[in-house]
Amino acid sequence: DAKTTQPNSMESNEEEPVHLPCNHSTISGTDYIHWYRQLPSQGPEYVIHGLTSNVNNRMASLAIAEDRKSSTLILHRATLRDAAVYYCILRYGEETSGSRLTFGEGTQLTVNP
Amino acid sequence: NAGVTQTPKFQVLKTGQSMTLQCAQDMNHNSMYWYRQDPGMGLRLIYYSASEGTTDKGEVPNGYNVSRLNKREFSLRLESAAPSQTSVYFCASSVDRGLEQYFGPGTRLTVT
């Protein structure tokens, strides 16, 4: 199974951009890159996902390297509410594999006021 | 829309007792999932149901059973609880397999 590697923790200041990196060097051609975040004492929350092209939504942007071996989640202006554990997950694209999301340990983001 | 709801929020069991964790979603989603999260770790998939009437094992199914009662409800049963099953349990749903999942608030279970 393809695996992701993320830093254990990162810090940012409020209202500054945050770039959260993820390495996935063994990604296969059909794997989608998903990002979820988990606020304290809550269930995970979907953030964004992509396959090959960069993606934007109201929460964040996802920049995917041309070789797809790494990606970066970008929060354009961090707020205190963005303090959470961020998970980078590869979701198997083959229908027969079901829909397993394999969560690693994620990156704990601290946002300083 | 309540989204994904789970009951109970907290539960303490003695070793060997049984219980069922309930999960319901009101988003008309086809797929539902049960995960567990141990302290300081990511989530691990226990069982999932790709559609009504089907269930499949995930990464850590031993000691658990599931029932997809109807399209809305997916329950997780512990027949004989063990201390190793102390964890936070999350239920999730998605429109279909592979699409973004929506999570419930979790059930914190302690087995003594």
C-alpha cells in the first residue's frame, strides 16, 4: 500500500499562509490525494482532494507536484480555528478496493495569535 | 440536516460485556464506515458498508460485528469487550465509495 510521510508538527502565525507538505513517493497512477483535518475532540473533516492538477476550494488549495510524489496543502490565511491535526491520505482509485482511507499520524498545526 | 449522529457519546464497559454503537446519517449517502482512534494515533478502519445490504472488513475487524440496518443506519457491536478495545469510535458516511467522507462526533469507549 502506498504510504504518506508528513512532519509531526508545524507552527504558524495567525493571518499568515501555511504550507503543509506531504510525501507519497510510492503513489500509483490511480491514487487520489485527500486531505482531512481533525480539530480537538472532534471527528475528522474533509478539506480537499486531487489527482493530478492543483485544486482550490473555499477552505484551502492543494498543490500537486508534477511527478505526483509530493503535495502541499495551502491555507492562505491561517486562523486560530485552523489549529488541528492535518492528515494527508492516499485513496485507492480502484473500485474493487473499496473506499479505505488509511490515516497516518498527521501534522499537528499550531497557530499563534 | 444533522449529518452523522452517533450514540452514545461516552460508555464504560467491564471486560466481557457487550454493547452496540449506533450511527445514523440523514444525507442519503450510500456508503458508511466505522473507525477507531487510539490516543495519539490516526484512525483505523474497522468495517465499512459500500451500499445497503453489503459489509466488508477493514484493517482491524477482529472483535467487532456490524449491521447495515437500512440506508441510514450502520451499527457496530462488541460481543465481548476487551481493554484493548478502549478507544474513540467514529462513524462516517459518503455519497459513494471513494468520495469525501463525513464523520460523526465519536463515541468514547472505556473497557475496564
